[in-house]
Amino acid sequence: MEAINATQGTVSRGEWGFTDSIHDFNAVVAWRDAAIADGWEHRPTYGTHESEDRACKLTRDGFVVNVLTRTHDKAKRRYEAQVSAWGPDGLAIRVPDIYDWHAMQNAVMRCNYCGACPVETSRVAFAGRACGTCGPQERAKLSRDWAK
Ligand SMILES: [Zn+2]
């Protein structure tokens, strides 16, 4: 199971990244290792607080990726496996299921709401990436929600 969050561009395995599937967990580990092998700079996301094996921050040409590959002994789910990515403009990009640098570069021209590509994109909310059609609609929805 995989869910893609339009606003974040995140690929979560299971529910919000929480899963009992070793297959899902290994897929995210493989994603991270492929990126590192492809030359991304990498470091522990939380400095000395958590090992890079569990929380890794990847950077390349202005792109930023956060990878969570946590195992839990006592939690409801055994694994936490998630990849989130942002383009050089700070907006979310859709993460390919299998690591693919070329696809990530193209993703800055992809609307995360309707999937149109290639298109000009602009910000919605914190880091949402929208095309010229979805942008105004999504911004209108947001202002309605904030008005409640
Ligand atoms: Zn769109």
C-alpha cells in the first residue's frame, strides 16, 4: 500500500509511513541507498539525536529529501518508512516509487493535484505545488477552511 499526499509530495508506506511490511521498509531503504550511490549528499536529519540509518536528509542541486526508515519494537506498527521531497523552489515534488533522479528533476513541472506535466507550478499553502488551473481552486478551498 502506498499513499501520496498532494501537498507534501510524500510517498508513505502504509498509513502515514507506519507499516508492518518488511517489503515496504526495504523499498524505502533501497530508495535511500540508491540516491546515496547516485551522489546525493547525506547526513542524519536530526544531528546527533538519531542515527542516519533511521532519519536521513539528502541534498543535491537544491533538492531536499527526508527519508524515514525507523524500526519500532513496541509501537503499533513495526516500521516507519517514508520519503518526502522538495524542489529547489521549496515546493513539494512527487517522489518516484523507485529512485529516479531524472523523474525528480521533471517533477518540479508537475502539478501535485491533477498530475498535469509539464506545466508552470506555483505554491499552495505550505509547500503544495499546483498548476495554473488547480492553484486558484486549491487556494480558494484553503481560505474557506481558514474562515471556519
Ligand atoms: Zn493541476
